[in-house]
Amino acid sequence: MEEGTSKSPTHCCDTGPPHEDAEGRWDAHQWDTREDCEVRQILDRVADKWSLLVIALLERRRLRFTELRREIDGVSQRMLTVTLRQLERDGLVRRTVYPVVPPRVDYELTPLGSTLHETIQALVTWTEAHQNEIAAARAAYDAAQAAPAP
């Protein structure tokens, strides 16, 4: 959300059990696609690549900011700071500041964040199991796109 806007998230959709259509397929349009939809905002946050990596790294352990930054290839200091603040705001990460010099700050998953990690792990497991099929599909698609048109 841009600074200076007064829009706040709304409960704009049915968050009950997934709806199925007449053929038993899950209805992906069960949540509103407006930007101010709270469900959409939460999905955008937890599906962000930096958030996924932070949540995965914090499973069952506490890490300092510098340790997280070292473990996440390509993340800038600013982006990691923003990601951690957003995850803390959403109740997924706990930040603990120790009164020592120099200051020490640890990050860990909250119980809520741990439940999300279970879902992320299932996605990672699926990806690992199907990575060869996906690579083959990509190669076939790229070859078809590179072929001259008849």
C-alpha cells in the first residue's frame, strides 16, 4: 500500500471451506481480487520469495539478522528488514532484542509461523518430487517457441 493512502484491508471474501463447482473443482475465485482484500494481502505476503525463505530458515531455530542475511542469497539488507518487519506484524515471526552492547536481536517463528512452515514444506516437497517433470516441460515449451512458424 502506498504511503498517504487511507485504504485499509477489508474482510472482502468468504474464508470458509473451499467452494467447489458443479464438477467438484475448487473455485479459485472464492476470495476477492481487489487490492484491499485481506486474504489477498496475506497470500501476497506469505507467498513472497523472501518470506518463504525466512520462514524456512527459522524453523526450529533462532537466527540473528546477519545469519539470515548470510543464508539468503541475493537479499538486500533493506529487503530483509522489510520482510522481517512484515512477518513480525503478521504474527509469524517474533523479534527479541537483548539489552547488551552491541545490541543483539534474534528472530524466531511464532506458533502461528510454525503452522505456516508445515504448508511451505509440503510445497517444497512437491517441487522436489516434480522438478524433473517441470524441467522437461520447460525445455519442450522453449523448443516449441524457438521453432520457426510453419
